[in-house]
Amino acid sequence: MSDDWHMLSEEEALFCDVLTRVCAEQIAPLAHETDETSAFVHRQLKILGDVGMMGANLPEEYDGSGISAPAFLRAVSIVAGACGSTASALTAHYLATDSILIGGSEAQKREWLPKAASGAALGAFALTEPGAGSDPADMKTRARRTDAGWHVKGTKCFISNGGVADFIVLYAVTDPEKAHRGISAFILPKGTPGLDAGPAEKTMGLKGGHVFTLNIDCHLPENALLGEEGRGFRTAMQVLDNGRIEVAAQCLGLAEAAMTSAIAYTKERVIGGQPLSERQGIRWMIADMGVAYRSALLLSQDAARQRQKAHDEGGRFTLASSMAKLAASEAAAKVADTALQLHGGYGYTRDFPIERINRDLRIMRIYEGSSEIQRIIIAGNMLA
């Protein structure tokens, strides 16, 4: 479906072509084993670091790839199509580095972003708590000033990369009287005393992209504060605008992989002397997959263009981001379910990737703001 990405520059198209080949040859072959063993995707992230994908969201001044938002959308979808677990860990890394890029001081950007772009330092984004998922302003983690800096205490949950990351961007309340304006962000390097990650959660899908509960009781130096005090909530919301488009990209990649597999299967599968693809009912199912996929693609590409415009000219793209995330996650679920149906009993077995893709996609309607939360955001923007 390369014609769907004609807006990319020649250099960006080449970047995506190289990434497609690397993912097909080196990452996709590991996807089944990763799912079976639940091993974290260290090897895959190293491969992506070597081709510049770990810094694809970053500008060249911090050793990033410097590609446009539409090209970035395509690149993330390519990785997801090869391995959902790898894409999940990768995009969690982007949430952390975007936090530093958007909210950090110049010194913090220089210290962390080049290492993150090369793959030498893996990031995690710690916002969600047991009692504060969809509403981050209700978080209970506290950061209090001390003579030496800060004392941060609390619990975070479902933190992708949290137990394996080289640094964590953690959000905490620094002034309870100011509600969301009293939230700040901090950078916690790996090995910070008092930072304890439990074992990886046993999840339904994305088994190689681990999520953790983090228990925090840390004394931090003054310079651990990310940027300015009280700006954490604003940073997090801008990061999530980006992140929702990246969820959409993951959905597009997984949906495209499921659809491509299903179409190939219906051409090869012969019943009663006739390929499945020649039967009218099957063709209608294929048509519905195509419409669902392309509708989500166009909304996602529009959101990516708005992201690029906001980067170039300022402004926000919250409405477009939420629409893309909602549409892509819901459409991908329908596409993958139809693809499984077209495979019949074989689709329900672990011998075919369709079963794994369906499991990997289920979380997309929950994290980065559930489908219900996206509808609230969309309606709020439309009614404003």
C-alpha cells in the first residue's frame, strides 16, 4: 500500500524502505518466539537503534532522525506490522523522550536525548497510578522539597519499560493546592535508590513489551526536576497528543499485517474447487476490512499533518489526535477479527500470526486514554 504514503519526501521514503526491509528480515522472524517466551525485546530495540528508529521522534540537533510527522507515522506502523511488542516498547520510549524534548531544560535535553536516540538509553513514562488512570490530575504520588532537592513517594502502575529502562520520566504532585497546575515531572536514572520495580505484569498480548508497577520512595537532587515546577501536567498532555497518534500508527501496522495475511490466505485456500477469494460473501468481508483500514489511515495521516503543523507553527492538535487514536484502535480490532474469521479454525491457533495480532491489539482501546475517554475529549472539543 505504498501509494497511501505518497506525501513522504524521497529521503523519508528511503528511510521507510530500509526500515521495512530490516523489520521483515530481522524483527518479524522474532515475533512468534517473543510472544511464546514473553522475553523483553532488547534485541529488537538494538536493531532499531542501529537504523535510527530509537530517535525517529527527535530533531537532528539531538541526534534524532529529524523525519516529518507523516513519515514518523509510517515508520511506527512498519515496526508494529512486524512485531507489536517491539512497537509497544519503542513508543513507550518516545513518551519519555518527548517529555524531555517538550518540558526539559536545554541541559537535560543535551544529557539524555542523544543517548536515547542512539539506543544507548531506554526511556519509560510514569504517569498512570492505581487510582489515577484516565484522570492524571487525581494522582497521589507526591514530591516534596528537601534541603538537598526532592523526596518523591508513591506508586505507578502499568508503566511500559519501567523495570528495564535506563531512565524514567515520572510525574508527581508538587503542590496539592493547585490541582493539575501543581503537577511536575522528574527524571529518575536507572538504579536510583528507592526506585523499586516489581515483576513484569502477565498480560494478554504485547508479551515482549513489559509493563511494571513502580514503588517510589526516592531522594532526588534539585536538577532531577524536569524543566519548571508545576508544568508537568501540560507537558504530559502534549506528550499524549503525540502518543495517541503513535497508538494509531501501531494499530495501522497491525491491521495492515492482519489484512494482508487474510487476503493471501483467501486466495490460497480452496474449498469445493474454488478459492475463498472468489466467493461473494468473502469479498464483502475483504471490502469491509479495506474501508475500515483506509478510513483510519486517512484520519491518522491528517492528525500527523496537524502534528507537523503544530511543530512548525505552534498550537495543539488534540482533537485530531484523539480522533485518530479512537478510529484506528476500533478499526484495527474489526480488521483483525475479520482476518481471524477468514482464516477459520487456523486463525484461532498459535501457528498463525492472526491470533497474536488480535491479542496485541486489544490494549489499544485502553491505554493512552481509553476509547471512552477519547469520545469525551472529542465531544468536548467539538462543543467548545
